[in-house]
Amino acid sequence: QVTLRESGPALVKPTQTLTLTCTFSGFSLSTSGMCVSWIRQPPGKALEWLALIDWDDDKYYSTSLKTRLTISKDTSKNQVVLTMTNMDPVDTATYYCARFSSPNGMDVWGQGTTVTVSS
Amino acid sequence: EIVLTQSPGTLSLSPGERATLSCRASQSVSSSYLAWYQQKPGQAPRLLIYGASSRATGIPDRFSGSGSGTDFTLTISRLEPEDFAVYYCQQYGSSPTFGQGTKVEIK
């Protein structure tokens, strides 16, 4: 059974750096074609793709956020970490991680973690 | 970046009716790397369709996807009570992007 779980702080202050961890099981990020992606959703708004890391350690970022994002993986721990710098109240959202493989799309999602940015 | 535009924004239908949701891309989506997701309040999105027309594991056959290039459609043949939700399209041929969503509500 494939599962993913996001963890991180529920509250961060403006200008701080957010660090989120996605811990997964049931698949290996060493397998060719396998990827993990981060997506966020502000309250009442649409989904926004943030970043992706693949089995070969290639990394891809949202054009609009790439200067603030860093994605990395620890294959031995089955974890993917996303950092976002210079947090702002508009970054308040539920953050999801999801397994991704082409051509199968994002087929399994974590339950999400809610992050509020406020002083 | 490929922009996806979904229409309509809201679809008001009754159980048993047919739902047709549209997703238009600002440029051609390579290899039909187009997916549809369903999201219910308080839940994570669920993959319904990938590759424009392939149903994900466990998805009922009342859900179908079609289209290529820049125009894609999700059809729900007969709405069940549990189908009232928000639906998002996503392209993943290049840097992934999502549409803004279509809400299917009970009329």
C-alpha cells in the first residue's frame, strides 16, 4: 500500500523559512520513473503545483516560486523535503505531497498539512 | 507555462444527469499528459483520469475522459450523490499546471 504523509509547522511568521517533510512508504524513489511532487491550496482556492523531484535527483520548480523553493530527497529515509523561504501571509495554504509518475499522473496524495503565516 | 482554463466554473445538475466539464490549454499538451482530479471538502484530491482518457485504479466507468492537443473533456455519464465535488484538470507534459476547477453542485 502506497502512503504519503506531510509534516511541518502549522504556524510560521512572515519572512521565516518553511520546511516541510513528506514521508512515504510502499514505493521507492530510486525506481526509474518515480517522482514526488509538492502542491499547495490556499483556503477556498485552486491547486498550485510547486516542485517535483525524480528518481535521478532532477528537480523542477514552479516558474513563479522557483527563487524561494528547494526540494531534496533522502532515499534511505523515504523522505522528500521542501523548503520555502521568505514566507508571507499569502503563502497560507494546505500543502500536499503526491507520488507522480509519467504517464500516470499524481496517483497517490498525502492528507495535507495546513500552514498559516502570521505574526 | 501552459495555462489551463476550465469551464464552466459551476455546474448545477441533478443526480442521474450527465455532466460535461471542459479544460482548454493555452498550448498543445504533449503526449496527452492531461489528468483529472476530484476533490471533496476537507479531502485531498483524487486522481480520476490520466493520459487524457485512462481511468485510474478503482474509478467507476461512469467517469470518462477525452480530447487531445488543447481541448479536453471529462464526462460523468450519470451523476451519483457522491460525485458532487470540485474537479481539476492538470497537464504534466511540461512543468505541471492545474486549471482553476469546476464545481459540480446539486441543483
